[in-house]
Amino acid sequence: PGYHHLASNVGLDRPCVLGGFGATAGASLASGNGYDWNGPHFETWGENIIEGEGSLLAVRFDSPTSGSAVPHEAIFAVNDSGGGLFVYGPGGDLQLAGIAISVIGWGSSQWNNAAFALNVDLYRNWMMPIVDPGAPVSSAVEAPRAMIGLPGLPPWLNASATGVLLLALRRRRS
């Protein structure tokens, strides 16, 4: 619940937590080299180690018999795009380090496949004016921060209710 702070200076070999709403593991592949993506689509979490850094953070899906595997080894799958790659902050809290954008392979997660997340630290200056209403906007285009309307109404109803209210307040001209 709530939000997570953005991580900074995320580097190689850092433990991470992956979260997404995509495909989950189904049956083992006939080759015994991973899993197909025939499981249900729902929110799942797992762990990994960051093995690539830069504009993209990379994680690799290690076999359980590999010395590189972590206890809850996971990888992003189809439809996990937009999910989070989190690292632990100094206080043990989860901090958002990356946003899932791509995986190698289609239809299955094989051992040694990689997945990639956009490194949010590199885009901090661009994002903060949008996600932090108290920060100044440095662009000519201002992101909407609040809808003008009636408090407590859902956005789809608020637009209709606001329009009706404005029409009701309008004076009739003779």
C-alpha cells in the first residue's frame, strides 16, 4: 500500500524483489530447462540479483541448482511490463529501482534468460515534478495533478457531474 521511494545508485550484485501482474509459471518445459507461461495471470513476487546496470537493470533466471540462484528465484514474464524491480533501502524498506519493460524468450522462462527494467534513477529529474506535486514543473507542459470537479465522485462521474453543474450555474441570456 502507498508508495515507495525511488532507489538511487543501484549497482551490480544487489539483491532485488520483482513484482508484476503477468503470466505465472505453468508446467516444467519438456527439456527441464525452465517453465512455460501457462499459469494464471495475477500479482506475484519473487527475488533475484541485479546482473546488469546502466539505463536498463538486468536480472537472469537461474536454475535452482545454480550457485547464483536465490531462494525465491523469479524472472519477469509476459504482461509484467510496468511491474516493479525493488531493492532494499538503508532502513530495510523496499525502494523502486526499475520498471519492467522486456524479457528474453516468449512463452516460457528458460534458465539463463534475462529480463530488463528501466533504471528509474536515471529519470529522477524528469519524473519528480510529475510524481511530487510540491516540486516545480520544469517543462512547458504541466502534468494534471488534480481534476476540477466534485470531491468524492469517481472521475468518470465527476466529469459528467461537473458539466451538469456548470450548465445549471450558467445564466440564461435574453
